[in-house]
Amino acid sequence: MSVPAPPDLNERFPCVTCSEFRGDTRLVVPRDDLVALFKFLRDEHHFDLLVDLTCVDYLKYRGAENRFGLIYIVGDSRSAARLTVRTFVNEPDTVVPSVTSLWRGANWLEREVWDLFGITFDGHPDHRRILLPEEFTAHPLRKDYPLQGLGERHNFPTITRGEA
Amino acid sequence: MAEGGFAVAVELPENVVISKLDELASWCRKNSLWPMPFATACCGIELMATGASRHDLARFGAEVFRFSPRQCDLMIVAGRVVMKMLPVLQRIWQQMPEPKWCISMGACASTGGVFDTYCVVQGIDRFIPVDMYVPGCPPRPEQLIQSIIDLQDKIQREGTIGGREFLATQRQAPKRALVELPVLQPANALVRKA
């Protein structure tokens, strides 16, 4: 269930833009205000749950101004209210402050976004890949990564009958 | 008795059969294949169905699924193998004692199937030796049973007690599926020969 933005949002964060699409409220926040906004939402408006954290690569997307768009969905566990918070980053400075200090559950979500999109989370306690093997070097959900990969899937020794 | 020949001087009882040791070993091995289920996807469900009562893999002596590779001699790779899983697959294959065989079950294990993406291995035969390929997505249990029957044929035909068929020179011999069918001679050629 989506709710309208908190009424005191604009006086506290004048740089946050708020829009609505089919009943879903979306806040777009500059990267530098991200943690402060989440702290405000969590402590003063009881958005105590980070429902999801994901990313979109807008490379070659029609009308897109920024390369990466991060999507945070926060929820209120008492009223089931939800808010979508977005922020945008561009190469080469793809660093976003980590929200693991606010929600412990952001740990693996941020690791997943790092693994697949290569967004660095500043202040993350365990900044490793989560899905792909550690020796993987690319970030495969980026749009400039080829679908069939860069040969990682065939970079293994072959075992023949004699040596098995 | 002619020079260089020999005859069996001992009279055999009626219930004694003479065979080659190789054939005896192959006969034992082919009828007690112990599969290692490397089931990663929906082919694994068909593999379970094959082992269950309706299709009853026990009729072919291959129902003893062992989850330790040390006790297995037939690896059935059922499902897609991703690049993170492949070192595990190779490790398990190397842990299985000789003699051992491998069935690549389904389109994904054999070729990668529809998953032509960065992380899915395009056919396990690039990295481990495969004896039988089962087409299908997923194959029906009957197809898997047929492949096990064919593998039994292969073991009986090529198997040796010392595993000589796994040597490099033997491996170069064409597999049965690749042997061309005999070309029927035209009738007039027969006539000319006569």
C-alpha cells in the first residue's frame, strides 16, 4: 500500500522531488542526502523496513539523463505503507553511501547490487560479491556487458579420461 | 591334435560357462551401475521419476542412487551447469573411482540449451568426458532408461577389466552413433562381381 509523502518532507529536504504514478509515491533524492532522508523516514515516520534495494542501468535508454538509477523501497511494518526512493549515479563516480547502518538487511542487497552493477557502497561492512564467483571481474547486469559474457563460462581446465 | 593348437582336456559340467575375464567384469559392472545424481534443474525431477516405482530403474540394476561420489560409477548430470558449479562437478567427477561413466541428461547439460548466457556452461562435455547424451527438455524417463540400456551395451562391448578402453588410443575409435551405416551395394555391382 503506497502512501503520500510525509507532509514535512519538503521543508526538511527541499532538494527532494516527489512524484506519483498510479498511486505509487516516488521520491528522487540526491545522493548526498540519501542517508539523512532515510534516517528521517525511519525515525520520524516509522518506515522501519527496507523492503528492497535494486538498480537499473539506463544506458542507451530513451530520454534517460543518468546512467544508473538506484531504487529503495521502504516500508512501515505497522501500517504496511510503502515509499519508493530513487537516486541516480553516473560513471565514473558510482559510489553511494551504504544504508547498512540504518537497516542491517541492506547488507546482502547492497552486495547484490555491487556484484551485478558495480555500484560501490561507501561504508558497507562486508563489501564482497554475493552471487558470482570471487574471481569474476565484470558486472554482468550492466547493459554494456555482452549477453554471452567475456569467456568466463569457458575459462576452465578440461578433464579427460586419462587424468580423471 | 595339430601343432600349436590346444583342446580343453577337462570335461565341463553342464552348468559351467567359459568366458573371457573382460566380458565377465563388464557383465558385472553393467548390471550394477550406481548412479551419482548431479541434478541441478528440472531434469532432476525426471531423474527422480526414473528411479521411482512407475519407471523403476531397479529393473536395470541402476537404482542405487548414492550421494557420495566415492560409491558411484555413473554420473548423471541432469540440468544446467553454471560456471560456479562447474568446479564442483569436476571435483565430484574426479572423486568417483574408476571405472566410471557419465550421462549428460537433457539439452542444458549437453549444449547449454536455451541458456546461452554468460554464466551457463555450453555443454559439460567441454570439461568432463561424456559417454551418453540424452536429448529432450527434459527427457522422459523412457529416454533416460534407453540411454542406460545403451550405456550397458557400450560397457559390455568395450569394457575391459583393467579399463583399457579408457586409454588414449582407444578413445580415438569412433563412437557407435558416429559409425556410418553400411552402404547397400547396387544390384548391378553384384552382378558384375559374379
